[in-house]
Amino acid sequence: MEKVVNVWPVTALPAAFSDLLPHFLVEPEDEYIVKNKPVTLTCRSTPATQIYFKCNSEWVNQNDHVIERTVDPATALPVMQVTIEVTRQQVEKVFGLNEYWCQCVAWSTTGTQKSQKAYIRIAYLRKNFEEEPQGKEVALDQEVLLRCHPPEGVPQAEVEWQRNEDVLDPVSDPNFFITPDHNLIIKKARLVDTGNYTCLAKNIVARRKSNSATVLVYVDGGWSEWSKWSACGADCSMWRSRECSQPSPGTGGKDCQGLDLQSINCTSEQCPQTVSGAEDVALYVGMVAVALCLTLLLIVVVLVYRRKKEGLDADVADSSILTTGFQPMGIKPSKPENSHLLTIQPDLTTTTTSYQGTLRSRHDTTGKFSMSNGPLLDPLPNGSHTLHNGKLNSDPAEFVSRLSTQTYFKTLPRDVANTSYGTFNFLGGRLTIPNTGISLLIPPEAIPRGKIYEIYLTVQRKEDLRLPLAGCQTLLSPIVSCGPPGVVLSRPVILSMDHCFDACLDNWAVRLKKQNYEGAWEDVLLMGEELVSEPYYCQLEAETCRLFTEQLGTFALVGESLHMGAAKRLRLVLFSDAYCSTLEYNIRVYCMDDTQDVFKEVMQMERQLGGRLIDEPHVLLFKDSYHNLRLSIHDMPQAHWRSKLLAGYQEIPFYHIWNGSQRYLHCTFTLERLSLSTCELTCQLCVWQVEGEGQSFALDFNIAKDTRALDSEFLLMDSNATALAGPSAFQIPYLIRQKICSSLDAPCPNGADWRMLAQRLKLERHMSFFASKASPTSVILDLWEAQHFHSGNINQLATVMADIGKQEAMIFLVSDGEC
């Protein structure tokens, strides 16, 4: 029944106030239901004869009102107050359709008045942060950005930041700034800012703490000024030095880069001279005589040894390379259509050439590399070595550990899984980082004869190496290092790496950046405007960039769009948990740069998390339109599944994607099955750029029975060796390559030379670059080797040569009988 409390006698209203409309003294206000506790709404009006509540356009039952009547002592007007209770069950009945609201209506003898609407919401705070802060290492005085997107909640959670459990107050410490979207900015990193940072979210329901992010503030070393030059020494050289002390490196900062000791030759006036007397002349004559005797003795020993040596050395003049024709070493050839053409027989008069020289320039007898299928470096009687064609057994950890102790390589990353190395001579070779699209081709004769180099190739993680980007610049490739820097090369090597833009230079200004010895980044090439006189040149393909370089170092492609039509390629990849034993089921959507190295990292990370691919990756063109990326999920069977996402879609800001500095951008969709017996999931997941291109995934699978391996189909495991030295690194055998070059390098009046080869291989855009080289043909063949190592069609190349009319320079495949 209606509950009525009367504290004044019920009489008619005074005549003076009988024409007044009701006036609200108290109106209902917005409320939140915490857990299962109902909320109370209050309405008070004067003068009023009746007050009733209406909720979601329906009148509340009269028996649910609690009424209290009083008299205003100042005006003698009657005052009526009415309260009702609203429960969680009432709100949940309309949850998801419309917001639950209530308002009261008051009557007097003159008319009615309506109060404001009060909205009643169920309060909650989800457990998982939508984005948690990530730990990072930052240089002293550098700006630091720690991101935090608190869990979804009603009311919206308030956010505060803690460092080592102490609350940060930007008012008391202006070096901290909390943005409106809850991110923490450290304006200038100080050593005292090193610590564990936590994002704390709270509302009336609960408090949630993010995982701690460790911020390490380091100090990179700086060089002091050079000392004055020393006096000219007896060896006619002067020295000067500097120290890594301004400042000294601290808390994990980099050591100084560059030389700490420098020498130059003195001028003839400064160099002390000594006058040789008769005794000196006699000493010199004796030394010359001894040297001549030793030389004659060495010649006799070599002649005796070479007479005893049988066969030909395998590294340069192996007869197998004359009969295998255009097949990779060790692969039995099949008979082609052109087998009736010219075949060259083995030239058994060819002399054997073996490289002799010590492996290392310093007195280092440790850490030598062993080879598979026989040693790459067989010791000779005089302590020299012969370099054979072979495949290196990789021990990257030992190599990286040893190399990083040297001055130039102290910043070399210790990620041995993404590093390969090898030992090479003038025969050249190839380094590959599996499943990344990154390789380094060292053509024959690129390393001067008489030299042996240890060369490494590594892909840098973006968090390990900081590449500053200005304005709207974006990173378009992995950051790749090859070295050691400063080695002398006789001709360019070819560095291949993926890129992630639409490859239309009308839309982009793409620059090749190289890190110098001091650690700064320099622009060394503007793509499309290469100069043949420069030491760098690029061949741009649909998904790959091939860099000709005569200098080793650290490289990356950085682009700046020229208009809004410029687009980056994003790879969209879906993962879920391999096993699900709860009602909740998560689908993670990664939006990453479309390069193989990032995909490999995400696959490795998901393998550690116990994830699995649930659909084939899709590619999306993401334009420089400043519009965000949106993700949504639809068409789930409502009888079995529901999405726990209250909004219609999730959104990733444009700049988070465009700058390319965040490698693992992803959104998580949390679904809930209504029963543990539900295993079939069908839905559609859409990813699109606002006012741009979109992709959709049609999912239909069993979450319990689907046991596809994480890397079975889409991560093609590269089983090739990471380092190949000598002829096995190339499809074209060494001697055949020489014959092709000698046939095509000389200009031909009818154009049947290297120019026609470039045209047939669709490389005519680079004619000027090829023409600037001593052997244009060899550079064309280098590029062909870099492009076709895994999938090269040797017969197709042989057909091109035959079409040019240079079959006399070719060695075609021989039949099985002739083998």
C-alpha cells in the first residue's frame, strides 16, 4: 500500500496560493547501483497535492511510493516529498537497449510540473587495462611517454600514477604531466626518475592496478676534447687522445663511439733523422742476404708441396661446377629443353688457386669457427689456410659475445636469434636472417683478394635502437645492421630488406638513413633521385628494397607522405588462446607493419603466450588521412555468445599506427559463451580505416577441436643455412659467371650485350647505374642472384641468354647420360 506520513492537518490550500503551479525543492539525481544495493530517488515539491514517479515512460506502482507531507513554516504552504527504490533487476531488464531513467510529476490545483530525468546505471570496473604502460630505457633529459588506457567502467575510472608505490603529484613536481587521456609524460628524464611506474584506476566499485613498467634512465658517454698532439716520435708519427668522461656512461648507457686514440704522420721537418754509418750499412746488407736465402728456401718448399698435391682445389676450379651448369651446387640437374645447345667440357688444364693467409689480423687463436661437411679452413703445413666452399655451423652467441667486446661493436644487439655471421674471402657468400626477408649478398671479388673478413648481419629491435622521426615521418622498414663498418670493399654488396609502403614514389619522399660512427642518423639517399657517383643505390620492388652499398653499417628507410594518397601496408593477424577452459574467450587482432621481421616477432611472442592463429593474415592499405583505425565484431549467435564490449567498436589512433614505432599494436575482443558446452564460434570481425579501406574476417571454427599449429601454414620456416661461403651461395657457378661477363661487357653494335640483358630482366631503369661499373654484367647478375636465391629459374636465365644470341658464353644443363 501507499505509505503516507502526515504531519499537518489536511485542509484546503490558502486562497492566496490556490493558483500556484508546483515548484520542486528536490529533484531526483543520477545514481549508480553498486553490486546489488538498490538506490533511492527523492522528489520534493510545494505546493503539491500529488507526486508520482515515471520510469522509462511507465508510471511506478502507487504502492511503491513513500509519501511525506509537511508545511513550510515560512510560507505556510504544503510540502510533499516522495521516494522510491530502484533495484538492479529493474535496470537489467532494459540494459543494452536504452538507459534506465526516472522522473517525478507533481500536481497542484492549477496544473502539473515534471522534474528532470535521473539516469540509473549499474556501476562496474573491468579487470583488464585496455593499454598498460610499457617499460623502456631512456637517455638523460629525454622526454618519456608512458601510456595508460584504464579498464572500461561506469562511472569512468579516475587515474593516478605511482612510482615505486608513491603517488605522483604533477602540482608538486612539474616535471610530470598527466594528459587528459591519462598518459604520463616525464618532461626531462632525471636519474631519480628511474623506477617502477604503475597506473592506478578507481571508481566507486573497485580499484585496479596495471602491471609495473620499469623506466631506466641511462647516461650515454660523451667524448672529452682531444688532447694536444704529442711530439713527433722516432717512427715519424704524432698521437693525441680523448676519454669517455664528459659524461661517463652510467646505468647501462652506451660507451662512447669513435676513436679514443688518433695518429698522423709528421712532416719531414718535424721527423727526427738519424745518420747511418758504415756499421749500419753492413747490418742492412746482412739482413738483405738472410732475407734472400729464406725466400729461396720457401720457394723450394712450395714447389715440392704442390707437386705432391693431387687434384684441383675445390674452392675455385672444381670440375663439378663445369658439369652442373646452371644448377645450384649439390643439386642433380634435369634435362631441359635447351640441352641440345652448346656444352663446354671440363678444362683440366686450369690451375688451382688457393687463398693463403692467416685468419685473423691479431694474435687471437680462440673462437675459430667449425664448418659442416668438412672444415672451411683447412690448416696448411705453413700455418696458412685454404678457404673451401662450405656452410658455416652457426654459434651466434659466441660470435656476438666476442665481437661486442671490440670498440665498434659494443652496441651490437645480443639477440642471437636475429643475427647471422660468416667468414668470407674473395669468393663471396651470403648471410640470411631466416623468416625476416633480410639478407646480405657478398658478390665474388667484393672482398679484395688476400683478405678474409668476419661479417655479421642483424635486425635491430626498434626499442633497442632509437631512430628520431620528425613531423609526419614514418619508419618504412626494419632497422638493419651489417658490418663491421669501415671494411674495404672492391665492389658493392647487396642488402635486401622488406618495406611496408605502396612503392609509389609519386606519393612519397623516401630516404635511406645511415647511422654514423658518432651514433647520429644521416640522410644518404633520396629514393628515385639516386646518383651513380654515390656509394649507395636502391632497387625498389613491390615489397622489398635492395640496397647496393660499398660501405657497411646500420640502415633504415624513412618516408614522408607527399599527399593523402600515400599508404602504408598493414598486416592484420588474428590470434586466440589455444586452450579455453572458462566462459571467456579472447580474440587478439594485431595491426602491424607488413614486414616479415615484425610478423616473426609476433609469432614468437604468441607462441610463448600459448596463442594460435585463427585465420589467414590480411593486408590493409592505411592512408595518410589522419583517420583512426576501427575494429568491430558482428553476427555472433546470440543464443550462445555475447560480446563484453559495450561500445560498438574499438579504435586505434592514427598516429599510433603511422609513426611505426609501436611494433605490437593490437586490440582484444573478449567474448563470453553462455555455457561451457558451447564450442562452435561463428562471427565476422571487421577492421577499417574511417573513410578508407577495410578488411573483414569470416570466422567459423571449433574452439576446442581446432588444433592448428601456430606456425604451420603462415610462417614458412626457412630451412636454408644462415651463412653460405663460396660457390654454394650462388646459383651461377663462378667460372660460368666469368664467361658471361666477358661475353656481355663489351659493347655490341646490335645491342646484344649487357644492355639487352638488363632489358630482358626488366632492369632498364638502372642503365646509368650499371654503365658506371667496370663490369655492368656482373652487377646485373649480382642483382639477379639477390632476387632469385630461393626461387630462381636457372633455365629461364639460360633462355634469356640464348635469346640475346650469346649461347657461346653459356653452359647449359647436360643430360643424365652425359653426367
